[in-house]
Amino acid sequence: MIATARRVLWQIRRDRRTVALLVGVPVGLLVLLRYVFASQPSTFKHVAPPMCGLFPFTLMFLVTSIAMLRERTSGTLERLMSLPLSKPALLGGYALAFGVLAALQAVVVCTVGFTLLGLDAAHGAWLVGVLAIGNALLGMSLGLFASAFARTEFQAVQFMPAIVFPQLLLCGLFAPRGAMSGPLQAVARAFPLTYAFDALSRATHPGRLGGSFVLDTAVVVGATLVALGLGAATLRRRTP
Amino acid sequence: MGRRVQARRPTLSAVTTIQIEHLRVVRGGRVVIPDLSLEVAAGRVTGLLGPSGCGKSTLMRSIVGVQVVAGGTVTILGRAAGDPTLRRDVGYVTQAPSVYADLTVTENLRYFASVTGAPPSRIGEVIAQVALQDAAGQVVDSLSGGQRTRVSLATALVHRPHVLVLDEPTIGLDPILRVELWQAFRELAANGVTLLVSSHSMDEAAECDDLLLMRKGAILAATTPAGLRASTGENDLGRAFLAVVRGSEA
């Protein structure tokens, strides 16, 4: 598992531009958001903190689904499946490597957001950072699973709007879920990102965290493990 | 060289490393291998020769246990293909070099060594074995096609497998490198490694101890270079192969 994590990180380290994009894009978007809401600073302060925790989710989904697809199409996955490497060790290696990247991303975006841009989180910026890493791992595990259904990079990229956007639209970030119709609320409750958003908004707003915060994070962790399990099931030693 | 008497009794080899009985493989609704049986002898270089698309890669994938098969048995070292314990004993090189293009030669080998549990000292050894010392620190992406093929081969050698399945390992290599690689294969066989090497070029048949001639998913002949020459009366192995094909169609 460590060997795979080290290998994945080495691969990414060599690709400086990807590292720069992973760290720079969320910060750039946050700054952009700040100026979009220049005349409504209170809206920015309300929307931006949860966003700090949601960027890593979307980016990691995309990066992971492409990385795994490359492993499948380059023949290296077939090679690995003929070697004494267990599937959990392979997926765990990916999770570890991308977890490290997500941590880097979360630290940078939270530092910029909570110091330079003057955001507040009622329960501490560090909690937002930790939730961001958790959300990144959720995005990663969904990306791993989704990559099994893509034959080409074109298809893999399309999974981002197909799987990530509906979750972002319904999670409550753009409109409060209470204002949505009953069926939409039911759909939102089925998406893991909804719970990730709820945990983030509880962490950034005053009030006791309580049992519902624990439940939200438990759902996110559970969904991550289920997606990793499903991802492992799509890795076949024998292929047709 | 071609006059050695042992060449005439290929099926009587002492030990069989790979045994296939009535293998049937269907890919995408097409029967690629209808009913194939063969044996590969231990410690020898066996050439799997046949035109592109005849099913060589599918057969090799079945042997290393990554191919879904429709029927028959494939046994390697007495165990069923795909058995988890075989993963340490079998080395497999796919037709396209399957290594990480964004890592250096050494980094690739370090990864495959740790996955297979090979000691780090093997990394330098296999790099020397495929004559890539000068390129060890280079990113695979920046290497030539022939060098990449050799990196791919090195990653399969790192855990000292008893059986090596090489899918067209010399394709696109210059003649000098080909000779060197065949020399390396001979050395491995001399050390007891069983090699199954596919090629679509009959020039390479002469380098093998045993030959399996394949066409349309079937083995036309299991012979030796000398045996093939003797049975067809052709000195040129390419012509001899054609003679076997004609014989099978007649």
C-alpha cells in the first residue's frame, strides 16, 4: 500500500503543472468568489467557508478517475493484476497518495480563506480543513468507482458533470434544501455530498455540533468506504 | 547446431511447466481459441509463432491468468492459471510496454520490486541485464521505443520468476538489440527459467529450443527448428511455416 502511494506521489510530483493546478485553482476560485460578491460581503461569508471544504471533493473526483483510467488503458493495471498485489493495497495506496494531496490542497485553501479573505468558522478553520480532506477522499473513492465505467478520457471527464454537479446543486449550497420540492429533497438525501455539506455548514455556523454533525460525518465516511468497496469490485484479475 | 539429435523429440521433455488442455476463449462474441492443447517444457525457450491476430496474445493472457476463459484447463507449475501463489512465480510482459511513463527507469523498477517483494539489490541487476545503466535515471517518457520495451522486460525479471511469458518482446527493436535480448533469454533458460516468447516474425524461430506454430487460434505444429526443417524439407523457417500452413489446409 505504501509502495503504491509512493509511486502515485512520485508520478504527480513529476507533473508540476498538475500540482500547481491542484493547489492554485481552488484558491483562485475562492478569490474570484470574493469579488463576485464584492457588494454582498455577508453572502460571501456565508457561502465561502463550506466551499473551502467542497473544492477538494470535485477536484479529487476528476483527478482520480483520470489516474485510474490511465492505469487501466496503459496496461499497467493488467500487469499489476498478474502480480502479488492485493486490490485493497492498490486502492489503499491511491487513497493514501490522494489523501496527502487533498491535505495539501485543504491547508492552502483554508489558510487563504480564513486568514487573507477574512472568513470565519464558528468551530475553527481546522475543522473545515479536516472535513475538506474527508470530502476529498469521498470524491476520490467515487472517482475510482466511476472510472470503471469509462473507456476513454472523454467519457471520464463527462462523469464529472454527471455525478458531481447534481450533488453540488442539490446539497444546499446554492439554495436551501428546505425550499426545494419534496422529491428533490428526497433525492438530495440520497446523495453523500448533502451530508458533507451539512457537516461543513454546522462547522462554520455557531451552535452546538451535536449528534447530527457526528451522523453527517459518519455518512460521509460510510459512503467513502462503500465506494471504495465498489471500486475494488470493479477491479478484475481476469478480463474478457 | 541444427543437427542436435534431441531436437527431434520435443514432446518427451522431462518436465512440463505449462500444460493446456482443450482451452477455449471467446472475446466479444468471437471464438478466438476454439480448442487448444499444448505443453511447454521446463528450462527451455519456446517460441510461439504465428501471424498477427492468430490468438497469441489471448493464449498468453490465458496462461498468466488475466483472461476470462470459456473452457479447458491451463496448468502452470502444477497449479491452475490464475492461482494467487503463481503471481510470484510467473513474469509477464504485455505487448505494449506497460510501465509508468512519468517515472524514471529506476523508480519503475523500485515500485515493481516492492510489489513483488524483490530485494532492492535486484533493481541494479535487472537494469544491467537489459543494458539500461545509462538511462537508469531517465523518465520512461523520454526513452526510445526499444528502451521502453526493455524497461517493461526488466520489471518482469525483477522478482526472478520461474516462468516468463513474453508477448512480442523484440518487436520494433534494432537487430543488435534483438541479438542481445535473445542472448539474455538463453541465459535465463540456462538458469532454469522457462520462457514462452511470442513473435510474428519467423526470423526469431531459429533462436528457440522449441516451436509452437499457431494460426487461427489453433496450434498447427509443436516442433523444433530442426524438426520443422526436416519435416518440411525447407531450410528457411519462414518457408517451412508456410509449408505447414499449406499442409494443414490441404
